[in-house]
Amino acid sequence: MQLARRLMAVREAVRDLRADGSTIALVPTMGALHYGHLSLVARGREVADHVVASIFVNPTQFGEGEDFDSYPRTEEADRAKLESAGCALLWAPSREEVYPAGHSTSISVSGVTEGLCGDSRPGHFDGVATVVAKLFNQILPDYALFGEKDYQQLAVIRRMARDLDFQVEIIGVPTIREADGLALSSRNAYLSDDERKHAVALPDALGETAAAIVGGETVADAIIAAKAKLFEAGFATVDYIELRDAETLAPVETLERPARLLAAARIGKTRLIDNIAVEPR
Ligand code: PAF
């Protein structure tokens, strides 16, 4: 696996990979890689000839008081994982390479960024859209893969790519879960043993709520019950649990089309997010 830290170098490496007409899939990450990320690489290898992964802990998507400084940075282990997953090239730029002095352009997507994490993390999706647009321009991939775990992020990136005419196919990849159902996340590393045990209440609550809604309970009542379950399990706050349209992310009061139940909640100091599909019978 090649490694590039400078823009000129990554562009040259991508040009070489493409020289024989090969296609490229991009897997953007912030490192601290787990099996969820590696499933993106695996899918990338199915759809394209070469996979390029990026590791960049993007400062512009972290708000004040969030975990930018403490976000796990494990580049050496990440490199080994990407190499054995068959990644052809790792793009791991410095902060200065991505945001040189005087950088003053930002991309803001409306609509799908409203509510959910858009409310609890103001400015977050501007940072995501901006860095992903830059990654698309840096690598010019044919495909880009993102986990469904960050469902709103996936919707924001799809909208941004469509609205700005990026020639890239966005592929969403299903969430990978631990045996007990907890979605894999780099932030699970923050959980104490006790918090980890109780964190499973999040996917459990989503599953029960989805079943209740499909079974005819009102969305509002099912969500009240889900919040109670999370507090009972020891979650400190629930930022949101909401049913949204699976495509537009518009709020859903009655289940008539494919929807998505999305939640964000804090256990101890750790904010966890998760979501599942809810389909009418
Ligand atoms: O999902 C992530 O890890 C990040 O938000 C992304 C897409 C790599 C942009 O920094």
C-alpha cells in the first residue's frame, strides 16, 4: 500500500493507478479503524479496481467542547489494517495540507442537515460537506463509500454530490454491529466496562421502537417509551430519537413509506448514535 501525505503526491499516485483505465473507490475515514471501516474497503474492492482510503481527523466538523483533541489517533495500526484489507493507497494529509493558511471556503447543505445531529452539533455538517468535497476533488474517485451508521451524514453527502455535480457514485454500506447489537464506532473506545454493558440499550430501544411502530403503536408513544428505556439503562441525555423519511429525512408521523429511526444519546461522557430501517408491512 502506498502512502501519500502531500496533495501533489496523492494526485500523482491516483493518476498512476488510473493509467490502465482502472476505476477508483474512495473510503474517507478519520482513522481509529474498526471492522465497519474495513467493510467499506471490502465493498470498495467489489465495485472498483482500486481502493484509496483517507485518514484525516477533520477539525472543521468538531464543535467547541467536542472531542477533536482526544479523538483516537492510531495511524500505525490503521495502516496495517488497510494494507491487509487490500487498500492500494492511503491519503493521510496534515491539517495544513488540507486547510492551508487563509482557507476560507465552506460548503453548507440545507434541508437534510436540519434537525437530528444538525441541531445537536451546529456547524458539524458544514465541516463534513467541505472536507468530503475537498477529498472528492483531491482523489476524483468513481465511487465513494460511507457507513449507514452515520445516516444523516450519508444523506448530506448524497445531496452535496448531486447538487454540485460531482461525478462520483455514493454507496451506503450497512452498519456493522458487535454480537450484542452495539454499532461499531471509533467512539466506543471511550466507554468504561460498565457503560459498554449498558450501551446496548440503544440498539435494543431502536429495535423495540421500530417493532412497536410497525405493529401499529403511534410514533409519538413508541418514542416516549424508547426514551424511558434509555434513561432507565443509565443514559444521561437523549439528544433525539426520531422517525424520518428514509430518503428525504423529513419527519414522519405515520409510517406509510420506508423510514429510518435515528437516535443520539449520551452515556457517561460518550455520545453514541445509531439508526435502523423501519418499513411499513
Ligand atoms: O464519517 C467520518 O469518519 C467523517 O465524518 C468523514 C466522512 C471521514 C469526513 O471527515
